[in-house]
Amino acid sequence: MELIHLRRAGVSVIFDTSSGTPAILHWGTELPDIHDADAFVRAQLELTPPCDFDQPQTIGIWRENARGFLGRPTVIGSREGSDFSQKFDLRDVKLHGEQAVEFCSVDTDAELEVCAKFELDEAGILHIRQSITNLNLVPFNLESLTTFVPVPDYVSESLDFTGRWLNERNPQRQRIQVGSWTREGREGRTGHDYTLVQFALAEGASFQSGEAWGLSLAWSGNNRHILERTPIGRTSLGAGELLLPGEVILGSNETYEAPEVWAVYSAEGIDGASARFHQTIRARSNHPTNIRPRPVTLNVWEAVYFDHNLDKLVALADAAAEIGVERFVLDDGWFGARRDDFAGLGDWVVSKDVWPDGLGPLVEAVNARGMEFGLWFEGEMVNPNSDLYRAHPEWILQSGGRVPPEFRNQQVLDLSHPGAFEHVFNQVHAILSEYNIAYIKWDHNRVLTEAAHFGRPTVRKQTEAIYRMFDELKAAHPGLEIESCASGGGRIDLEMINHADRFWTSDNNDAHERQSIQRHTTIVIPPEMLGTHIGPTKAHSTGRTLSVSFRGATALWGHAGLEWDLTEATEAQKSQLKGWIDYYKANRDLLHSGRVVRVDQAEVNSWTHGVVSHDRSRALFSHVALAQSQFSRPANIRLANLDAAADYFVRVVEPAGAPEYTQIAGPRWFEGVNLSGAALAKIGLRAPALRPDQAILIEVTRA
Ligand code: DGJ
């Protein structure tokens, strides 16, 4: 007997095919060569309990009920009520070295073929692609094709993320119980509530230590993540596209390809999982930092909203250029009858009312000040009050002749209509051809309801259409960057990374709230792909008033920018902003390439996080007080992931101005001390007594 052993970057995946179906015997830490496959398999054969199946059952990756499996099967579907139960026999195995394997199995009665490809990449991420083909003449109605991977019995905690507009990626951690913990997204887009990753954790796993297994569905439409523990005692993670009833009906010889699933294992806590996600994402040749450094961006939305005025925007461009901004983005309101959010979506033609001479004067002013120009679109949407809707009311997603309830006064265009797709593409293409536009921000502000194309569910097709739209726009405009936005962080996922270059992390620019949103979104997405802006002094989302120093110390940790009416900023504030921008430019190579570190906390009210360069010669940390400390002498600040044996020079830097403290005299190391990586990790540094919503930045350089 032979086992299939994939092995890379400290991860092993071991398959056994001896029972006639591929079964995963291990996914986790790298194991040595298996010399006695027989013994390995025997050690894992299940017992036979009383009042149960008479022979041990081997449950493979397709988890068929026919093999005695009583949890959720991999394939759910039927052919006019028949063939609802399948038993797939392994027909073909293709092994690609120690890195990839492909299995295809057939059920000759149900006349279905399923295939699954498992591939370990350089970072140890396991990429899984599944497909199902109908081999019969009668259509097969597929309800779901889920990718499942087993995790060890000793996982005890579930960690996933939930959210809503202005409040994305809240962690929910709980004990795993028997049953199925299912996170579903039915918004027709990725969703603010999308978990980004569903983890199963060994007891007590933290950011820095312990074992973590996670699954993430690479898909921007309806989605499902599952953590299932069955009463027999086994636990699995699952992920798959959530199909609406009748959405995939496979005709003869038709194949459904499930979205790719990324499976991550870490023996170094949640941060270890992040490191693998980031390594894989950064290895892509089109990863934005492999092309050029991430430019400091000014988006004018929270500065002017719909109040477009050339003089005002040129004054803003002046103020932006003065402090070192590199990209200037005109947001919503430049087209059609879009003077507010009641009209205009769908008419991607420059408004003569507000832009009598077109966008040329503004684009030229921005370019003349050494900045790139960016422009906002929301191409999948239409306001009923628009020329497009008046001409083509039949181009919206709808079912049963009903018009879906309006959401932000808008409907969704059905991009499966070739005419609708071409209309959007041609209008956007014309604007991009006319003006020197380096970048577009593409929004998606409503959920899909009753998403049908001629009565048939079409979320999947709509999702594929937006990928095609982005790809074709990029092909027609080489070098064009696209930001994926959906009322903030509603369309952030591991497939959109292949079509867009930046995500708008959240519409919430309040730095206090951004601390958590950024901390948890970067578990999967590297910071350089996440827009992080300094917002107005009084946050529009929450009304909180925060210092430039704290807003800067928060917005530094991503693709940094501003979203604030700089013409109202004082000279002192502008000089703080300039200092902050200079610092970002000088350090973005580190911020956008290093390992993201979240130090396990000693106090509930403060966080320490940072980025450490891969050679561990440089690091930058931020110590953040979200509320005042419980103690008059707060717990020491520890710095993780440095080289324990090396000496480092450590000092506090204040690129956006000094934070506020409650202390009379602060810790004595701020101006610089030399300490070993081990001392910094195990003893740490005395923490200052910061006021709530204040942060210090700690620069670390190998001595
Ligand atoms: C929602 C986005 O997230 C905002 O940043 C802004 O672009 C508005 N839409 C514009 O309508």
C-alpha cells in the first residue's frame, strides 16, 4: 500500500486511496517519510461500536452517505429527485511530485464524475479546486459542492469574523460543540459579514502560538463556511459557494467548477496563518507592491461628498500636493444627474452641470501638481432616476415581474444581458480613454435580492461578470489599478485579489474603530492591499474626535491615505500630516513586505502590533491604548518575532506628532536603548501611561 504525501513549507497532507476513495489522513504539521503505510492506515482505522455499522467505514473527501457518512455530504443534488445519493469510485489519480495531486472519481449509477485538485504552494497554503460533471442526458440539479478537510480531534475553539456596514471583521471565538457552525453570505457579493477565514484552533491558540487550521473561500458571490463536529467525534472545516435553488443545473456533460478554497495550517498561531496568506498573495507577479510602491492617496469623499466644485477641488489638490500626496481620487458625484444619491447611477457620462468643461481641468490640475488622478464608479448599479433605467428598465436583476425593494435608492444591473455589460464597459472605457486616469475605485453599495436573469438565479453569473469587467478594463488600459469597494469592506476576498489591487477596508474612518477592523482584516489580506485613511478630526461615522497623532498611527498600517478636507486643516496639522507622509514613504517598503505581528496581550485595553522585516533587521511596532490602562504602571510592551540573539536599537518615533499621556514622567527608554531580541520578547519595555485612543510608534533596528 502506498500513501500520497504532499509536503511543503512545514505542512503535510497525507491521502490514503486504499479503500477506493481518497481520504485525508492528515493535514497539518510536516511529517517525516512514512515507511510503513500499512501501519499508518491501520492506526487510523475506526473502531466498530455496538449498534452501528458492522465494518469500519472510511470516509473520504466526498463524504458520501452511501459510505455511511451522516454529516453534510460534499455533493448535494439530484436528478429530478433521483440520484440524490452517490458513491464515487476512484478512477484516476495524477500526482505532481510532492506538491499536488488530482483525484477523479465516478459514480456509474448516478452518472456523475467528481474531481478534486490539491496543491501545496511555497507558503504551505493548500489550494483546493473541485468540480462535478453530469454524465447523464438528464440534467443534474446541484445544490452544493462543498470542499471539506478534516482537522484533528483536539481542536477546541472556533474563530470566525462577522460584520456590517462601518463595523467589519469582528472576531467571534467560541468552543466547538457537536453540530454544524455555518456562516452564510447571501448578499450576492462577498459581504461585510463574510468571515474571510473560518478557523479551528487548538486549545488556547493565540496570535503568537498554538495550532490553527483555517479555510477561506476565494469567491465574491454567495458563500458558505462550515465547522462541523459530528457525534462520532470527528471535526471538519468546509467552504463552498452558496448556490440558490436551481442556480446550477448541469446539462449533459456540463461541469461545475467550484471556487477555489484556500486551506491554511499554522503551528505558530494566527499570525503564522497570516504569514502564509501574505506570502502567497505577495508572490503573485501582479501583486501591487511587485509593480511599484503604494502611493499616498487622497480621496475627496469625506471632504466634499456630492458638492463638486472645480475651484474647491483644485484648492484641495494644492493642499494635498503640498504635503506629499501622490494620488488624488474624485469620488461619487461627477456623472449624470448624480447630485445626491437619488439619481444618476448608470449614466457614466461627465455631468455638464457641475463639470461644464469636463473633468479635464481637474485632471490636468492634479497631474500638474505631480499627482495621479483616480475616479469612482459603481458600474453594477442603476438608479431608477437615470437615463439608463428609463431606456432599459428590463436590465435590472429581478424575479417574478417584481421590482426589488430599493436600497440606497438603487437597483442592480443584470450584467448577463450583453447590452447591459457593454453599456457599462463602453461608458467606463470612454472615460478612461478620454482622461489620464491611473486608478478607479469601484463601489457596490447594495445587496442583491431576487437576483434572477429571465427568472433563473444568477448570482454566480453576476460574480463572473464583474471579474470579466475588471479584467477587460485592465486589458484595455494597461497599468490601471482598481480598488474594490462595497460600502467599505463588503467585497474583500481571495478571488477579488486577482482582479483588483486594493480594497476599501471600511467606510469607518474613525481610528479607534479602525484598529480592530484593520487588525482582523490583515489576518488574511496583506496591509498594502487595504486602504487606510486619516479621516476628519471628528469622525463622520461615529462622531468621535481624535488627534492627528492617533489617526496617523492607525492609518500608517496599510495603503495609507487621507480623506479629509485639507483646506480646513491648520498649518500645524498640515505639518504633522507632512511628517507622517514622509515617514510612510520612507518606511512603506518595510510596512508592505514584512511579517505582520500581533503581540499577545497583557492587558485588555491595549494592543501591540507591528511589522518585522523578513531578515529581522528592522521592525516597526505600534503600542495602542484603546482605553486607559487598568494599572497605574501599565504592563510591559513586548516585541515579538525579532531575532532573539541579535541586539536592537529601539526608540519611539512621532511622525504625526506626540501622543497624549497621563504620566508626569514617562519611561526612560524612549530616546533609544540597545536590547536583545530575547529581552524585548520576554521582558519587554516599560509602557507609558497613554490617554485613551493614543498610540506610540516604536522603531526597531538591528544594532
Ligand atoms: C460608499 C463608499 O464606501 C464610500 O467610500 C463612497 O465612495 C460612497 N459609497 C460614495 O457614494
